[in-house]
Amino acid sequence: MMRSHRTLSASTTVGLLVAVSVALCLVTVMKSQGQQDLSTRVMTSMASKTRISNHNNNRINTKTSTFSSLLSPIRNGARKHCNAVINAMPALELESQHPDPSPGLGGRHQQTKVIATVGKASKSREMINELWQRGADLFRIPMCYSSYDDLRQASEHIRATEAEHDTTIGILMDLQGPKLRIGQFEEGSINLEDGDVFTLDLNEQPGDKSRVNFPYAKVFPMIAPGTILPLGGGRVTAKVISSSLDSTSLQVIRGGTLNANDRVNVPRVSLPYRALTEQDVKDIEFGLEMGVDWIALSCVRTKEDVMEAKRLVGMEAFIMAKIETEVDPDELTEIIRAADAVMVARGDLGVDTNVESVPPMQKDIIAKCKKMGTPVVVSTQMLDSMINTPTPTRAEASDVANAIYDGADALMLSAETSSGAYPLEALDVMEDIIKAVETSPEYRTMMDSDLKRPEPNEGYAIVTAARQIARDLNAKAIVCFSSYGRIPRQVSRERTTQPVLTMSEDVRTARMLNLVWGVYPMHVPTLSYEKFSFDEVLEKAKETAKEHGLATEGDHIVVVASKPGEEEVAGSNIMQIVKL
């Protein structure tokens, strides 16, 4: 006989008692470990599951007072049971939402990579370790806000995390470039209001609400009266009243906060400075001493900007070209071809051009990079509201998802992790969005339909065949052996459904490949390109695939490599199907 809907059936009551008892046990343990926020999620989750499991038997509609009265008699008993369970168990360790990754793949299964920026909110050893465990593949160190001591300390912490987890982690040093930046303020920052008159000058003294140092004498004659200047990335907008040889007077149109070292944009003016400044050269020299893997070159406008940086760096690091200004389409193609990677720096790009131009430019750059097999990063304001709030806006979530659907290799968190109040939460949200997109049916359809054929060559022909064979055989992984990273980048270009496990004898190559879509790099010093043995590569490929749970006995993997004596520049020249 059915009881009143205002009462609980026996089975429902038992279910609730069990759920609450177990939940209380977990809460007790969690509190002892300082995990109160996690315990709340567990309680909510368990109560939800209990309601669902009993829904077909009874619809529960009880008052809060009724539920409280039910809980009251069992609290003491629940605690006793909880203590008994805990005492009977070996040291109980609760799994967090992001368990400690295993070596090699690092517990990672996402194909789109994440770059986290290091700053005051994330520069400690503990925070860098936690960010990596939660999914950060590379760490960016912006030189416009970092001292050499900051770079040294961050590099040491990253390498310590790398050693602790027996993995490889990439370090991206982001150069200041020839960006026009104001000097220091007496109080660190100022607040300008609409209508204020403000002056940029050559005076090296700290600034105030009336003026600030702007050490670019060559620029003053190029700023015409009436020009609209965005300051601080667009937080403040001012109109030029007058310019002389040593100063420019502005009237504030839209007020806001200006910080020391904020940028001044002069839209659509070709500045008389190279992409690589004297300060950048010094920073590169120190960065190479610290073992950085990627160097982001700011304000790239020509292929020669990239080549100049490459000549300086040699084989010690890889060059990422930041597209921050409008570039001629033909020159853009050459930049993408010359660079090791490209960054769509949307903040400066939107200020230098206009906001509505950024989305089509982003899609165009990503499409060109994918076609040429050049890794591409989307950056700036991905989850900007999470600097101050623990959750993003729905528009930000859609923005991140669209960059993933477009096929970006990596997404970058800037102030969200460097100076924001919720760096870990921002990374969690980014990872959750990536997982949601990459498991959606539309994602695979878009990856396949967007695939553009490269110019025919032997290397890409083998890679294309490897992709198709892996799909036809339902292979569990494509395994590459590469000294310089060209082969896995070619495989990544194909946007395979299988993980691209890459073994390299060169630790710099392995670290660099953390940026590349779908590639899981491993440093294997026992393999030697100079003493190449394909049999040895095959055995190591099988061993590694098994070790990291990618394949088991009877599964297929596809192995791709380049024989010594051949030009790996042309790509892979050997492939074999392996059954474990």
C-alpha cells in the first residue's frame, strides 16, 4: 500500500540513511584533511544520486523539518560507524577531482593543450606543481612583468615539478618586444577620469595623474593630433591634443586605471623599431641559460623578424611568432611557414585593429596554421572574468569552445593564472570545456571536414597513410620516434583520433612538443638517432604503449619514424603496423 507522499518509504529511508552515513564519514575525513569544499560537493552528489535511485519507487516531497528529524537520531550512530570504518581501513587517501597524473602521459587525455602564465598568484613551487597536475602543459613567463630572478625561480620550480613526476614540461618565455610602454608611477598606478588631460613625456621621474614617462623620442612626431590612443590594453582611451619632439598631450575620452609598464597602442602606424629589441636580445641570452624551450617574439610583421630570432637562438629553443598587428596576407603565410608556432594575441590585435576584426582574423590564422602544420595558440581574455570570480561567463565558455572547434593546438590563460584570485579554478574550467568539446560528436566531424591536404611530398604521404591505417585497424596509438619534432607535428596536423605518443632522445624536443595538439612526448635518452635501430624503436614503442595503458596484448599500434642518413626535414620515411 502506497504511503502519503509526505512520508518516506522504508526502502527510501534506508537508502537515505546509508547515503548520509557514508557522506558523513567522508565529510569527517575531508575535514581532517582541510577539504571542506570537496566535502560539500560529495554530499551534494550523493544526495542527488540517492534521489535518482529511489525516484521510480517513490516521489520524495518532504519538508526540511522532517528530513532534519530523520537525521537527528542517526548522527551519533553514523559517527560511530564512520570511526569504525576509518579505523579498519589502511590510510585512506581521498582522490581529488584531478588525481596525481602518472608519468609519461601524465594522466592527460585531452588533445588541446593549455598554457598557464606564471605570476604573483602562481609563482610558488606548490602552485606550479598543482597547476601542472590539473592540466597545464606549458608555463609562460612574460618578460614585461618578470625580472631575471622571477624567471630563474619559475624555471627552477618547473624543472623540479618535471623531475618529481618524471615527465617533460615546456617553458615559454614571452619577450617584451618593441611595444610602447609607459614608465613607473609614484603610487604604482593611477585612475584617470573622462576629460582629464594627461601627458606622455621623456622625463624619467615616476609619474602621477598629470604625466608619465614615455621613452620613445622617435614616436612623438608620428602621433598626429586627433589620433585615438588606447592605453593599458584599452582600459583607457585618449585623444591626442598636440605632439612635440619630446611629449604628447592627451585628453581622456574614457577613463580607467593605468598601471606601471602598461602598453600604449598607436593604431595603424608602422613603428620605427625592429621586432627584436636590444632588451629582447639580453632576455634571450638569459632565457637560454635558464633552459627555456619556447621564445615568443612580439609584434611580428615579416618573415625576416622570425628568421632574425632563429639565427640568434639556433637550435637551443623554438620560436613562436605573436600576431599582434594587422599583417599583409602574403606575409602572414610566410611568417607561419617560417615560425615553429604562431600565437593569435587577441588583446593587442583587437586594440591595434578593431574588436570586430578579431574573430575572422583568428579563424583565418588558425586555418592557415593547420594547413601548413604549424602549431597555433589562441590567447588573451579566454576566461577573463575569472580573474575576480570563481566562475566564467557563458560567453567566455563559448569563446573557449569555439577556439577548440576551430582546431587550435593550445589555449593560453594569462592574468587568470598569473594575478587572478582563482588560478586553479580557471584551469579547471578550461580543462572541463576542452573535455566537453573533444567528446562531442561535432568535434570529430569538424576535425575531419576541416582537414586540408598539404602540398604532396613523401613525408606527408606516409603520415597520411599512417592516419588512415590507424583508423581502419582501430589502432590504440600512433607512436613516433623523432629527434627534432617534425614527424609528430606532421602527424598532429592530421588530427588523428589516436594519441600520438612521441619518443625523443632530445629532452628539448620532448619539452617543445607539449605545445602540439594530440602529442604526448617522452624523453627516452636510451634511443639514439645516430645509432638508429628500428627494431629497438619497435620494442620501445610496444613497451611504452603498454606501460602507459594505451594498448594491451592483441592491440595494434602504428609506428612512424625517419631513418638516419635521410632528411628528417622532409618528414617520416618509414612506417610499420605492430600487433602487441
